[in-house]
Amino acid sequence: MLMTEFDRIFIFLVFAAAIPATVWVCIEKPKLVPLFFITVLFVFSDSTWGQLKVESNIYSRGVGMFNFSLLEILLLTAGFACLIRKLANPQNVRLPAPMSHYFVALLILLVMHILVGTHFRIDVFTILSNNGIINVLNMMIFMYMVIMAFNREKDENRILRAVILLAAVRAVFGLVRYFAFGGDTANPYQNFEGLDTKLVYFDIADNFVACLAAFWAAWLLTADHVRLSFFKRLGLYAFLAVEVAVVALSFRRSSLIGLALMFIFLLFRISSKQRLKLICLGLCIMTVSAVVLFQQRLQYSSTGNFLTTLIYDMTPDRASSNRFYEWAAAMKSVGDNWLVGLGTWGTFTGDADILSYHTEKNFNFIHSGFGHLVLKSGVIGLLLFLAVIGSYARTYFRHWKTLTGNARLLLDIGFAGFIFWIPTLVIGTPIIEYRTMLMIGLALALPFVAINLKTDSLVTNNRFLNRHATA
């Protein structure tokens, strides 16, 4: 049924009335909105690539009427409410100061693109589309929202419980669908390449959820200070196996590499006596995962040995038809505009046959998050993004030996979560994916939540001691 003009006006008025209500909720009940976003992000996939029949999802609702999705509008509204809350009480939550400077710089950069783009008569919604750099700002808004919402000591358990419970539900749903109902409908290997392969989840963010939960279980199993009963330890091993199975049966190489990097990182966070156990556990997991990946997907692209088969689409003999060609074509199109890029609306020129995976021959993104930033915003945009990552890493390493208990667990989960995204930032398309960038924002937020909670706990204890000492 087609929507009448009256229906459009009615929906618009309802939505307009909902905006102040959203602001009130964000100010009075600040945890509800981030928990809502975390639930949506963990439960609903966003990727439609690989589907025979592309269907709209929760992340695209409202685009036809508002040019932005309802979730994007909600995020911007919630971000504005967080700003009001922070200005009303500047001492409420300590935000990472260097990050704030970079956020302002990115906002100014985007405003400059809007001014230049509109000067050249580019539609403003094209400038602000997800194919540009707006999702970098969305990532930072969500990061700040999470940091500001979870600011009490008991919030450590609250956010951990939410993440692990949702990850468990998502894993069970994916595996049941895989074994009983043919797996994910977004399956380019089967639908486009004709391979007899089904998978659990094609969306990289679903693999991130599973890897985050797997890291949580492995961390608890190898922590010296955690005392677990036999049945709890057995349950954690079963949980770990389920989450790893989700990743292994999704056949995403970047996910498997990300999972391996997370386990390597964990090696440096545990004692030497636990290290051998984790190495054996990791070798078993990666061996089984590699065998499954080869048998179920890479057997169709075998080139002689496992390593070359793993990167079959990036080998020298396919240099004219792989991602290296895409990167080269994009950088050639950038030309002398390497400092500022081609604009958030910019596209590059390339061979339409080689780049046939770009739908509708629209060459407005490339398979590299870092490369995409250079294409759209030049070296300036890339350096600002790297500055955010650098500030985040410095903060982590400044506190990684000082936190204990759940604070340390939350700190490590966040940093390990970011490590997972490194392969995707190098060879994937995260910047144009709304869900992916918010997931990266969550990974960036968790260490700051842990640091703030620990600091608040120390301040509270000091006040308690000073008060009683005075008495």
C-alpha cells in the first residue's frame, strides 16, 4: 500500500514529538539509550550484500522519508542530549580530552566538505551519506554516549552481562539457523559464486560479537586470580567453543585473523604458567578453524598451499583483478588532491568489468578503511582518524598494569575488540558501514569506561577515608 501525504505528515509529527522525549530520556535515564543501541547492534545484521533479494532492515528504516535512518537520527539526538548533560554538569564524567579535540577537528572537516560541496552544487545528503566519512563522527558520538552512561562502579557488571548475554543469544540463533535452516541468506559465496557453502553470519559485525564473547571466556579461563568450579570452567569451555564455531563457520578470513590477533594479545596479559595452556588452546582452535575454512570455502580456490589459498584473491597472478587494482585505481584518481581527497561525495575511475562487484558501477568506496579516508578526505582525514587510534592506544597502555578485577577485564575486552577490527580497517569497508563503525565505537569506549569507574572508586574511597580520619 502506498503511503498517502496525510500518512507522511502524521508520521513526521509523531517523530518530531518523539525527539524531545528522546532528549529527556537521555538526560534522565542515560543508560537506556546506549543499552538500546547495544541490543540492536548485537541482535540485528546490517549486511545485505550476498542476498538474492535485498530487503530493508532496521538500519535503513526511515531513509525514504528523512534521508537519514531513524537510528541515525536517534543517535544524533542522543548525542545532542549528552552534550547538554555534560555542559550542565562538566564534572559528571571524565571524557578523554584528546579525543574531544579530534572530534571537533573531524566535525570542522565535515563542515568544510559541506561548504565546498554545496558550492559545487552537490546535494547535501550526498555529502552526508554513509559513503562519505560521517560514520567516523557517528562512531565517536556513540563512544562518548557509552562512556557517559556507564559511570558507576556497578556498571562494570551491567555492561559485561549485556554484552555476553546478547552474544550468547546471537550465537545460538546463528548456529540453529545454520544447521537447520540453511544459514545466513546473505551468502555471496553460494548466491553469486555458485559454491556449495552455507555460513552462519556474513556480516563482519556478527563475527565481532562472537569474538568478543570468546575473548571474555578465554580471559576468565586463563586469569590467575579467578577461581572457578569445575562446572563453571566446563561451561566456559563450552561457551568458548560455541562462539568460535560461529566465527569458523562464517568463513570470513578477516574475522579469523582478528580472532587470532585477539588471542595473541591475550598471551601478553596472562602469567607465564597460563601462557602454555592458552597457546595449546589457541593452536587447537585455529587449526580446526583453518581446516573448516579450507574444506568449506577455500577448496574452490586452491592454489597449491594453504597460505596462498588463504589470500587467493590478492596474489600477484591476479594483480589486475583483485583489491590491489582497486586501491591503485582509487589513488590514481585522487591524483594531486592527496591532502584533502576528492570530497565525501567523490568517486574514482576504474575498469567496470574488473570492479563489477561495485553495484551499479558506483565507485564511491574501496576495500580499505584507511584508503577510503584518503579517497574522501585526503591525508588530513586519515591523520585525524589515526590520531584518535593513537590517543586510544596511549590511554590503554598507560593503565593496563594498574587496573584489576572486572575493570581490567573490561579494559582488555575493549582493546582486544579494537584489535579485531585492524584487518577490516586495512582490507575491508568499515567506514561506509553504520553498524560496523558503532561497534568500533563500543570497542573504543570500553577501556575508558573501565578507567573512569576505577578512578571514581578510588576517589570515593579516598573521600570515605578522609571523612573518617577527620572524625
